[in-house]
Amino acid sequence: MNIVVYCDEELGVAGGGSRQVVELVRALATRGHAVRVVAPKPRTEMDEAAVLGGARPVWVRVLRVPVIRPLLYLLASAVALFRAMRRENPEVLLWFDSPGQIAPLWCSLVLRCPYVLFVNGLPAEELTGLWGWAPIRGLVQGALRLSTQQAQAVVSVCREIPQWMQREWGIEAARCRVIRNGADPSACVPRDKAEARRRLRLSQDRPYIGFVGGFFPWHGLDTLVDAMVLVRREYPTAMLLLVGDGQAKPALEALVRQRGLEEAVSFVGRVEFDEVSWWIGASDMCAVLHRPVRFYPGDSMKLWEYMACARPVVATEGEGYGDLVEALGAGVSVKGEDAHDLARGLCRLIQNPSAAIRMGQSGRAAVLESHTWESRAVELERVFGILPVEPRRERVCAS
């Protein structure tokens, strides 16, 4: 299938949105589709083959100036996308939505190309600062509504967003799909714990609890720090590894000092993606917490990566989190924002290392069976299969 992909993600930067685009693009290309990607030109040189696999990029130059950057990308990407679609004559446009970026809508209408719209967040919930000003937010929300109404299919990582669109905007349920995140089991591989700890210069004798990802309010890391106070009463040598960075880091550092946990919490910082599996592998268990700051929970990419690395997961209860890992036998579900219940879940796995190992193995097996990025690409192919067959346009030769 000939597919053109549009996104506003910085594909050379580690992050959930960019990883989702990159992994799905790579998986589609690996499965034999011809994939062309329209995206912002990376800040630094990037190994395109390593990042995008067999997909081919169309880089859009963008001036990264606050406030006006989205407007500049809107105009520049509209030109680049139109040219790419005229040249490639795609059967479908895969549009990873970003607030206010409606170039794909214009191009699709003009060139009569069906599109699948991937929506993982709503402007009314996501936009802040100047873009969160009510008139602007309303305009962007209206653009998204129009885009969903014109889409042949709307996809999200969680069911709450398409359900809201069905209820509020009248989007037909038949056009809505949920495709969750996944993991690459060839990159997220189980590591020998002793070897990982030697490599990272960690102690072989103490329990390690891992977290890898962004430090944001909805990740509930303050609850995890509070739980460490209780865990240390039972296991005085237990240590929390916080791998990553984000806006909540200063507050977390202050909380660690306030709780007297300077020796128990390590702020590792950002690491390259090929190092992530080593930090997960050095941990006895990993945590995925969710604080409901929005009405939709999203879908945690780190949860799938923990499981792919064969580590048990301690997760906040709820669909796609604790309920999922317990159903798969891959971890423990704990009450949201309850440090005592979280501590009990962590201590349970420390007390039962053999059970923790079995949970990790179950998680790995579940990912290999049906939660890889390739399996997500197969789900996308099924979505593409519901699209109407448009008359093929005559290819326009570039002058």
C-alpha cells in the first residue's frame, strides 16, 4: 500500500508522541508498504535509515520560535505535503494529529485522498499558555471536530476519546478504532540483572525500583516518592531509580529532600533509548502510575516496554494500567494516589522474587504474542481496509 504520513512531532527527539510515529512508520515499512513521512526537519543530523527503517522522509524546515512556530509549520507543511501527495499519489494519508495543524485536511480535500486521523489528546484538555486562551482553544477544537467529521477513520490509544467524539460530535462508532501503544521486543530485551547492575555501577545486593519516562504531574511520581518512605521501613536498602526528566523534577527533588530520601532516590537523568533496557533490567520491578488530570487516561508506552524487558509492573488500577497487568499476570495493581497501597505492592514483589520473575516472563510473553509495534501495524492495516476505494488519479509528473 502507498501511504503518506503527516505529523508535527520532532522525530529525532525521544518522547512518547515521536516514538509512536517512528515505531508505526517503521513497522508499516517493514511489512512492505511504501511509506513517505512529512515531518519537521530534525535539529541535528539523524540516521534516517536507523530511525525510520524503510520509510522515506520529507523534511519540513521550521523556525522554532515560541508561539509562531505552529503557524509557520502549518504553512510550510501544507506546501510540502501537497507536493508529496501529488508525487506519490497515495492510497491513504495517515495523519497524526497535532493541535491546529490542518494542512492534511486541505490536501486531502483537494486531492481526494482518504485519511485516517490518529488523535491521542483534545485541545480543550491539552493546550496551555497563549494557546490555551479560550478563543484560540475553541478555534483549534473546532478544527479538530471538522477533521474528525471528514476522516474515513479516527484512531486513538484509549477508548475514552472516540467515545467522547461519538457523544459530543456525532462521530459514528463504526469509524472509530482503538490502537494502543506497543513495544519493540528486539530493542526492549530482557537483560541479566547482575550484568546490568555491573554495567551501570549499581549494587548487586539492594532492591531497585525503576521508573523510566517523563516527569509530569499525571505520572504521580510524588506518590512513588512517598511510598519509598514506607518501603524503606521494611527494606532499608531499597532504592528508587528515576530515569528521565521533565517539568516535575524540581518539585520531586524538593520532596526527596523533605522526606530525607537523598540516599534512596537516584535522579539518573535522560539516557539514550538503547540504554533504557539496561536500566529496566537493573531493576527488580518498575512502576507505572496514572493521575487523572484529564478525563482520558491515554496509554503508557513505558508499561509495554517494561513488560517487553521482562520486568514485573506495579501500576495504578484501571483499564490499560493495573487491570491490564494483573489480567496478563505481568504485575500488581494498586490504588491510585495511595502511597500505602503502592508501598504494599512494591514490598510484595520484593518479598517474592520468584513471583516477580514469573510476572516478568508473563509480560514478555504477552508482548511477543500480541503487543508489538508490528501487531499494531496489522491493526492499522485493518483500519485501512475499511476505507472506500477511490478512483486512482493520474500521476502528475513533477516539472
